[in-house]
Amino acid sequence: MVKENLGQVLKNIEQACQKSGRDPKEVTLIAVSKTKPVPMLEEAYCAGSRDFGENKVQEIMDKYPVLPKDIHWHMIGHLQRNKVKYIVDKVCLIHSVDSLRLAEEISSQAEKKQVEVDILVEVNIAQEESKFGVSKEEAIQLVEAISKLPHIHIQGLMAIAPFVENPEDNRAYFRQIKKLSVDIMKKNIDNVSMSALSMGMTGDYMVAVEEGSTMVRVGTGIFGERNYS
């Protein structure tokens, strides 16, 4: 099932790229493996997946030692400062940086472990109370502040759009994130790239790709419904 689902998602991404005149190579599919057991991740790995996204530090800690070393781990969930030290040398990208204090902790732990850490700034584009992330207005100030820290490099933005029945309802949000990334890029801030836009999930990733997403985070679409029991 995982292999078939993965194939279908990749086809859909290709279709969305064709529609918007993009090269499918510009889009990274992150298999969101939170709550999923290792055998399911192995199945996705055997089908070609190399990028996996986790919401919890503990799950990365559990899965990292037992899965192949060429996997790129993405921290996509809310990250508490006291847990940064556990993953700073294990993940290829932290998507969910939403405060200067968190960025400072990442920078400090990166220095201790002698690594360089790539991050995205999380923007709460729809201003939903239930979600983390900074407002569009705060994002530019946060980017400027983080850019001055050592051992941490901003690669772009991340957004979680609202849960909607019709993916078209999120198109405007994805456009706003894309525009924000262009505005930030124009400022030419040292140590800041806007090459990565992490937006789009199982319900709306095709629309996100059409609007410029370079990373889509798909869980249910690959692994089926989540089991929280």
C-alpha cells in the first residue's frame, strides 16, 4: 500500500508541476512518518523515500538509530528549547522555528556539537489560535534577528494552512507565503536564503505546488490514517 500511495503522490506532484510550468525536481516530498512504526518507514524507504518528517523529538530519537543513515530527517513539529540538544546533529532541516529564543538555543547547541543547522521560519499564515508560528509582519523581523546568529542558516519559510474540505480555499494563503518569501529575498539579508518553501499537506499539496512550494509534507496520503492509540 505504501509503495502505491507514494507513487500516486509523486504523480500528483508531477501533474501540479506541469500545470504551473515547474520542474518536478524542484519539489521534495517529505513522508510524514509521525506515529508510524519502523516497518512502514522501511517500506517507504524501499520505494524510494529518503526524506522523512517527524513531529516529536522522541520519535526521531527512536527511529534514527535503526533506519538507514542516508535518510534526511525533518523536524516539522513544534520544538521545545529543552529538546533541541537531542536532534540538532540528526536532522537536515528544522521547519518549525517560531521564536528568537528557540533559534538562539539551536545556535548554541549547534556550536557545542560543532554542526551547522538549516532552519525554516514558521509563519502562522491564517493567524489560527491553535497553531504555532509568527505573523507575516513579525516574520521579517524574526528573520533579520536570526540571521545574525552563528551556526544556524535560514533556508526559507514553513506554513501550515488551515484544514479545509476544498484545497482551493488555501490557495490565497500559499500565495501570501510565496510573496512573503520574495519580499524577504529582496532585502538581501546575509545568511538568509529563501530557496525553501515548506507548505502543503495531504489535503492540499497539489495547490501548494502550483503556488511555489518546494517541500510538501504528506503523511496520510502515503501511510494511511494515523493511529494515536
